[in-house]
Amino acid sequence: MSTSRSDRYTGVAIALHWGIAVLVVAQIAWGWWMQDIPKQPVGPRVDAFNLHKSVGLTLLALTLVRLGWRLSHPPPPLPPLPAWHLVTAKVTHFFLYALLFVLPLAGYLGSVWSGYPVKFFGLTLPAWGAKDAALKDLCSVVHLWSGIALTALIALHVAGALSHALIHRKGLGARMGLGRSRTPHVA
């Protein structure tokens, strides 16, 4: 009796994918929304930014776990696809992972160099650096443009997933827990 590798990611990989996806989309929306909070009184704005920082640091930790899991648990094989689909998917995934590290790190370091304490769900984290306006501004620019790039890559990722689900009908959604596989299982 021969067996084949599963055509789905592991349950842990699927849970991490969807959990991170939901948090990232919420974080992007929250980040844009909180820009419009008035600076006075300071309380509501500070609370909104601290929540954004806490969720960002949580996302960084989850991304580390996800990357570790991904490196130790190879993905299921892809069905035959045009070469440019495979290259686009690999490049997109690489930059999604990269931005999921760059974005929270830039936000965190920008906060460190702002001179204000960084709070993780109310717990004040140690200050790893001193106030530095130039470094804070650089991190703010990196954070902003990384957020824009991440949003664009998410749109590309979703478009590709929908294309394969609705047009090409390759059953790729099943790899991430959506629908049924088009690949027959070998018992």
C-alpha cells in the first residue's frame, strides 16, 4: 500500500495563515483609521496606538512561529501550473513574509526612538534605545510604505487565489482549508 503526501497544509499552518490574515487586515484598517483620531485629548489616541503596537508585536511573534512551522513542515505539492504562476506565487510569498517582519519591526523601532514607552497590552516594555527623531522618522516612512506594499501584495495574493478557485479550478483553495481538493488521494 502506498501513500501520498497530503494535498493540504497542516492544521497548524492553516490556523496560522487565517489567524494572521484576519489580524493583518484588521491591523491595516485600524492603522489607517487611527490616523484621524484627534491628538487632544491624548488618551484615546494613545490607547489606539498602543493597541496597534500590541497587535503588531503579536503578529511579529505569530509570523516567527509560522515561518518556523513552514520551514519544518514542507507545503503540499502544487498541481501543474504555468511557470509564471509558480514564479509569481514564490515571489509574492517571499515578500509577504518579508513585509510581515519589516512592518512590525519598523513600527516597534520607530516607537522606541520616539522617546515614548512601548506598551504591550498595558505592559511597558524595556526601552532598547534613546529618543532619536531622525531614526524615528525613517522608521515611520519604512512602516508606511511597507504597509502600502503589504496591502498591494495581499490584493495580489487574494486575486491569485480567487483566480485559481473560480477560473482555473485547480482546487488550490483546499490547500489552505477551503473547499475540496481536485487531486485524488492515493490509499
